[in-house]
Amino acid sequence: MWVFTTKSFISIVQDRDVPDGFMVRARKRQHLIDLFPDADVYTEAGSDYKWRARIPKSEAVEVITQALAAVEYDNFKNAIPDHEYHDACSEVWSVMYHYQRGQK
């Protein structure tokens, strides 16, 4: 699952080694730290996402629920404070907009 917040983009998948855990991955280390400040963030050579952390499922659910409950903006992209991250999210928006246009 991809999760975009105004400060972070993460990818959450099942941890292959921990049944009740997620492997949470990010392109930028700070994105993991912003959401999971106590996580042991590490890198894995040859992986597609440079930064990773093993997070218990219950903790990840709580963090994502809190992020959702904190939404007060009426336009996601306009609420992103980091210009580089804003531009990246705008590109994702554009790709998905073109995808939508092809749907019937």
C-alpha cells in the first residue's frame, strides 16, 4: 500500500519474517522518521526503496489512523510544505489523472 501524507510518502507491505509486522519503506529517510520517530531505520543493498523499518502492524495502523484524523486541508497538494515533495506528488497526480481519463 502506498501512503501519501503532506510530509511523507511510504510503501507498506507485509514483513516476510514477522507475521504481525509490516515492512515500511521510503525513498527519503526523513519520511519514515516523521511517521515513526522511534523506528530503527536501515538501508538494504540492492533494494528499490533505500530506507526501511520493521513496524508492528498495530503501531502502523495507529499512526496512519492518526494521520487521517488530523486532515484539515481541502486540497492535498496545496498543503505540502516541501517544494520538491510537492512536485513529486503533482507528477503522481498527473499520471493518475491520465489513467482516469482512459477509464469508461
